[in-house]
Amino acid sequence: MIKILGIIPARGGSKGIPGKNVKHLAGRPLLAYTFESAVNSKLLPKVILSSDSEEIINVAKDLGIEVPFKRPSDLALDETPAIDVVRHAVEHFLAQGEEFDAVCLLQPTSPIRGKDLIDSAIDKFISGDFDSVISVRTVPDEFNPHWCFEEEDGKLKIATGEKKIIPRRQELPKTFYRDGAVYIVKVEVLMEQNSLYGEKIGSIVSSGPHINLDVPSDWEEAEILLKNYS
């Protein structure tokens, strides 16, 4: 059995929704939703929090989340890439003599996950020849990239580079977008290629309601979704 480290990243200083990681959503701290999904997984034995904020760390510990370190402030900036946060966590454990085969990144800004989404993603990762497995959702036909355009020299061209547009909806290939709920990647790919994806990317299609918390209106929508979903 491969060894996977679950990482919940939660920095302080959010500007879109101030204090969002510990703010109460439908009566519970936002962190609680992602942690609950993680601990209910049968295939993710170790889950940690990565944060620079004492307030977030204290709330996480109250929820029962393991916090093995405090993230350096230079890895908690608006422009800090997620991959740097993940690599820092892996390097922390390597320095302690503990190695993992893969990491599972679980962003608290996607609080609604299907009951078996994490385990389904891990199952696919284990059974397939993948560098990574990410959760996705189907792009609605009206936004399919084969029906989208880019502007060039004041004129529109098909975004995919095709010369002729696909005329019928039934002929459109299925396309997908990342929903941010689950990212699993080999540690080897993470550290050697500095990538959360690698070249062989597998996917698991999420179902049910979805929200990605970025601005206050997203929070209001999430309140409604969670009340109806629970």
C-alpha cells in the first residue's frame, strides 16, 4: 500500500473573504468541512494542516487536526504558489526521516465534497499509471472550448485553433475543468519536476453541488448550498 500525506493549506491574511479559513460557515469553521472529509477517508491515514497563522493553528488543533509545524511567513503570501506550500510540508517530513509516496492536497476553499470523492481519487491513483489524479467537473456545452473564441488583430478565432467550428452539440468532445477539491500527485513528480500534475494526469469527476470560496457572494451561496446539502 502506498503512503499518502494529506495536506490542508490554510494561510492567514485572506483578502477576498477576511479570516475565511476559521470563519463560521453554516455554523462551523470552514476548516471543519475539509477535515471531516479527510478523516472519513479510509485510504488517507495522515492529514496535516499547513498554516502561518496562530489563530488558524489553534482552531485546527481544537478540531483535532495535526499541525506539525508553523509555515514560514514567506510561504504565506498572496502570490505564493500552492506547490511551494506542498513541497515545504514534504521537506519537513523528509528532514524527520519520514517519507511519503504521494501527497493529497485538500483546499478548504472547496468545502463540499462527495462522500467518497477522496477515496475514489486515491483508488484511481493507486490502480492506474498516473503521475497525478485531480477532481474535475464537466464543462457545460455553451462554454466548451471548441465553441469559445479568442481575439486576434481585432478578429475572432476559435480558441482551440480549429478552422471550422463544430456545428452540433452532440459532436462536441467532453471537456473538464478543475474544481479544486482533490489533487493527488506522486512525491517524485512533485520534487523532481516541481509539478502538481506531471505528464500522466488522471481525473475523478465530482458530483453534487460545488462552490469555490473567493469573494463574499461565494460565501453567501455556500451557506445556502450547505443548508440544502446536509
